[in-house]
Amino acid sequence: MQGYYIGMDGGGTGTDVLVTDKGKDLLRIKAGGLNYNSFGPAKVEETLINIKDTLEEKGFAPGDCLALGIGCAGISNPDAQRFIKNTLSGMGYNCPAILFGDQKAAMYGAFEREDGILLISGTGSICLGQMKQGSVEYRAGGFGHLIDDEGSAYALGRDILSAVVRAGDGREKPTALTEEVFKILDISSVSELIGYVYAKERTKKETASLAALLSMPGMEHDQIAIQIIDRAVQGLTELVYNVYGKMKANKKSGSIPLVLHGSVLLKNELIKKKLLEKLMADIEKTNDFDSQEKLELKLVSAKNDAVHGAAELAKLLGTHSQ
């Protein structure tokens, strides 16, 4: 097999793997988790072995790999980087390998080296910006569910659970979310909900999964659900404006492209709609107020997805190492 590149995008529950050459995609597969912090070394090793075995079955020998680009959460942990690189080397991948956060893969997939802002709202939330062919980077948010991640699926799920217990004791108005939460968790009381939430095995992903309830028909008429959505939209808007302000100070003219990414923004049409309405309203307000400092954001589609971003970064690494 002629030389090839591998890109990996490790999401919250699985990994997207792309094999490509310099001109075209050759193979795309799904695999298990790569987040060392969440899954532990044994699971990560199992995932990497399964990827290698599947690729070998398709004719892609480890020795023919020119470079690997691996984006996944938790990669800032030095132990994770060492473990993944050592495991790959032990399996015969002796080519250059670059490891980076999953947000970098998404950013490069969205814009390559062009200027742009990427707003991500999945299990967590973060906003990234880049200028000058990717050499200058900006960031707002993304500091974890305990102290940050406003507008994320976790924050939405947490607010849903809070609304249910507050409605239960009368601090909030009744909400259709109560029935939906009880139904999806197969419980029938707030006391059972408390037991569910504080169980030792509970993870943030389970809380984040409840965000999907806000996409259900009728939620746009539920006052409590709308309050939760509006709070999320406000948090996400603040992320965009923070990065935008940093970039605008160094950009002489022209609009800045904005790409929306992540399950909350791609699957919840109401949140996406309200976010865009707020951004557009603020753009008009700012432009009317100060013609010398116009707010210029342009919503665009991503050039490509995160796994393509990871593969392209692998190609850059392979090219530079030759």
C-alpha cells in the first residue's frame, strides 16, 4: 500500500478515524473512546488496537503510515500523550504523530488556515478564533463543567434537573420537563431523582444527554424551558463576543466568519435560531450606534469536519518531517 495519513477525532463516546492520501479520502471508520482521563489506559489501548487491526484488514499496514493527527479531549494530560504515543509505536506506527485537543481538529476542519471563529457547544462549550493563517489563536470558555461550560449540553441538563426539583417544591412554575425527565429516567418522584443524580456512578455525559429534551415538540411554549434556553443563548453569545472583540482589535477590515459546531448547536434548532437572532440584533444595534466600530460576523458552513481537520494536520506534519 502506498503511503497514507491517519486523522482521528476522539469525541465523548467514540472516535472517528479517517485514512487519506495527499489527494483523497481512502477509508473512514468508527472506533471506541480515546479520552485517557475518561476511559483509562486499558480502554484507550483497546481502541487503538482495534483501529490498527481494522486498518490492516483493509490493507493499510502500520509501516506505510506517513503521519498521524490525533485530536481528542484530555490530551493536555502528559500521561495521556506519552501513553498514546508509546502504544502507537509499539504497534508499529513509527511515523511522526501530532496530538492535540479535539477543538483544534474542529477548528482546522472548519477554516484550515483562514481567519474565523468557531463556537462549540457539545457536552462542554468553548469558543475559538484564529488569525494570520492560524498563527494567532484566541479562546473563551472551555474550563470544565464544574466552573464553566455555559450553554453546553451539561449546563442545559443541569438546569433541567434544577428546574424539576424547584418546580417540585414550588419555587418554580410547573414545567413539562418534569414529566419528560421522569419518563426518560424511569422514575416517578423528586426523591428518586435525587437518588439518580447523586449516585456514585453518575457521569456528566448522562446529565448532558438530558439537553435533548429541550428539542422536543412543545418546549418552545414551556416558560421554564425557554428560560433555560435563553440562559444558554446568553452564555454562548458572551463567548462569541469575547473572541470577536480580541480578533476585531487586530483586524483592519472585513467580516469575520463564524461556524457553529457541537450537538447543542447542530441538533437544537430553537437554541440555534435564538442565538442567531441575538447575534444579528446586536450587530444591527452596534452598527446603528457606532459606524466607526461595526460588528461584522458572517455565519458560514465549515469547510470540513473535525476528522478531516485532524488528517490535514497529519499531512502538514508529514510534509514538514520529510
